[in-house]
Amino acid sequence: FDEPLSNLDAKMRVSTRTEISKLHARLGATMIYVTHDQVEAMTMGDRICVMKEGDIMQVAEPLALYNEPANLFVAGFIGSPAMNFFRGTLRPAGDSVAFVEGGGATAPLQLTFGKPLAARAAGHLGEEVVLGVRPENISEAGPSAPPGSTADVRVDVAEPTGPETYLYLHTGTHPFIARVRPDVRCAAGGRIAAAFDLSRAHLFSARTGARMT
């Protein structure tokens, strides 16, 4: 199949996608499906090959691509809204490691890693890196938020969708998106304390784009 649903409207795409998946299960045959729509790939594929300009970036099962992207391209392609990226450097922070945002922000984003991520980052102190955090791993900070995992950020736009709300936020250097509870109320132009779930964060080399493992 080569982009078979690209000319259908949104409702028809969903129903046809379901029918193709049912046909695949009934036939038990191997199907190769080419698409630029990552939702189609994630929902229909047993195994996905992500390509860029003819080169294979990663081949894995859908959830493996989502949870363990091999590089920045895969991380940014899989997921909707896409993963947020923050450029900065790694610095020592007591017995841990901190990410300090670059780019000249007056009050840069500074986040202190927990033990698992700190262990991966310890060998890269002083290096320029890209911190990746998915929108669902960013929330409104509460009293139980771990120290070093929050930041005061600006609210650009709030989009309530019913079951969830998308917050378009800005650190002063990097714009990013948070997917939060529907009862979170934020006014555009205001500020919010955002909490980052760093146990679900990813680190990538700013030089090569490869994920640090």
C-alpha cells in the first residue's frame, strides 16, 4: 500500500484504516504500508521502519519507537503533539546532574535529574545536549513535585479539547507543549509552574542527534 488513505477525509480515513487492519488479521498475510501519517503507522503497524531521505533511522515495534527513539528525527516524528526539545548543557549538581538550558534566556530552564537519568548523563558533563520531554510528561506543578523538576514558564495559548487541554508554553528560549488535565485553567500571557516528569525524559547528543543510552 502506498499512501492509500491520503485523499480521504478524516472520518473516512479512520473507518478505512480499521477495515484494512481487519483485512490484515483475516488474511494473515504480510503487508507493506507506506505512509507519512505517524498515527496510521502506530495504529496499523506490527513493526515500523522510519526512513529519512532514503536512510533507515530505526526499525522497531510501535511502542518501542515511541518509548526508545534512536535519534532526534524518530523522536520528533513519532507522537502527536510531537516531543518537546530543549537545547542546553549538562552540569554537576551535588551528587546528581542538572540540565541547564542554553540560548541566552534571562532565567534559563534548570532541571535536576533523578538517579536513572543522572547515571546516563554523568559521562557527558559539559556537553551540549538536547533534552526531550513528551507533552503528556509535563503537568501543572503540585506540592509533591520533586525538587529540581519544575520551572516557571509563560503561557502563550491554552487549547481545551474536552478530555484534555493543550498548553502552549515558553521558557524564554524554547516554545513547548504540555498535555494537561481538562480542569487546568490558564490565561494567555500568564505564567504557570510546569512540572517535568524526568523519569520519562530522553537525552540526545546535540552533535549527532543520537539518543544517549
